[in-house]
Amino acid sequence: MAIPRRERRFMLRTIGISHSSLPFSYLGVPIIRRAPRTCHLATLADSIIIKFSKWKGYSLSLAGRKCMINFVIAASLVHSMMVYYWPRTLLKKVETAMRNFLWTGDISRRNTSCSVSWARVCSPLDEGGLGVRSIRLANDSFICKLAWDILFNRSTDMALLHGRYIYAEGRPRSSGRPSSIGPGIRRHLGRLIAGSRWVVGHSSGINFWNDNWLGYIISDRIGIPTSFAMGLSSTIRDYFYDELWHFDYSFS
């Protein structure tokens, strides 16, 4: 949106902010126009790895190195991972540094005698792991939380995102305008919807045909075409009342 120069200067002076253009960083998170690539987040990942190299890993016990990983490194990535779905190659690079630092105290030296998988190391203590936080799972969890809020949080900001990524009948949009957060949200929305199920109440407004309240979506199970299913708006309370199901042949 083009803003006249005079009005722009007045706004900047009044609000007390500076004018910039994409890409730029805010609270340590790069603000970009499209899906983040390795080049966009590499600086942040490298700053984390540099922290490893400056620590005296040899002077710390294994438990001490684990605490440093969990409470310093993993926490440093939270802001960006709550917004962006990180490239897997970049996460692997950070995980390699975490693994080497945990076992040897040196990010550049690998412990060749250790045969424990990183997935096992990241398992909870009661499952035989060390409780190290998996940054891959953390990234997936944060994006799933954002997708969940878009689906069910009715605040003003989430309602805006809901209209952008979800059709009116509740199905996720498979495409849309370029966005830095869009690819991650679309990747997780389908999985989230497929793995969610409504809890039915007596006055439930759940869509009988298109909501997953039986462990599957009825319109999908019986093969109703999507173009037709989008127009089915009957709710459970239209068919279930007085503690009984009431069906006829004029479904709408």
C-alpha cells in the first residue's frame, strides 16, 4: 500500500518507529515475504552454534551440558520456531552441533564410540532417554499450536488468519497468496484436522456431514463430492434431540 511521503514521515515521528523494507529482523526473528529458506535463518542458526563454541564444554559434566542445551539453546530458538517452519537441513545442522557438544563438549568433534540414536536421547527420562529437547518436535509443536489457534481461537487476529487459511465450511485452503508462515500452517492443518475429533453435546452445533466427530468425516466416508458437501450445513442437533436420533430423507 503506497502512503504519501509526508504522511509516512508524520506517522513515523508520531509513533516513534523507523522505516524499513523487507527483509528485516524483529525481536531476533527475520521478517520476510515468502516461505523461509536456509539463507533467511542461517544467521540465527549460526549464532546458536557460535554459543556452543564459546562454552568450555570440557569443564562441564554431561548433566551440565544437557542443561545448557535445554535451557539456553532450545530457548534461543523459540521466537522464530513459533512463527516459521524451519528447513530440515538447517535443523539437522543445529542438532549435529547439539549432539557433538553433549557427548564431547566440542561442536566439531563427534563421539564415534556412542551408538545411542539422537531420537533416543531426546526421549523422556521415563522412556529411557536423557530428556534433551528435540528442536524438530518443538518446531512441529509450535506450528501445530498456531494452526490450532487459527482453527478454534476466535480473537480478532486469529479470525483474520482463519479467513485466509480456512474455507467457510472448515476445510483448509491448499493454496493462497505468498506468505512466510503459510507453508508451515498448511503443512500442519490437514494433519491437525485429521487427528482431531469433536465431543458431542446435547445442543451441539457440530456440522453433521463435514466435521470429524466420529473419527472420520461422513461426507468423505460415503463419497459425497466436495462441491456438494460444501453446501451441507445440517448440524447434529438437527438430527439428535429428545435423546433420540431423528432422520428423514430430506438432508440439507
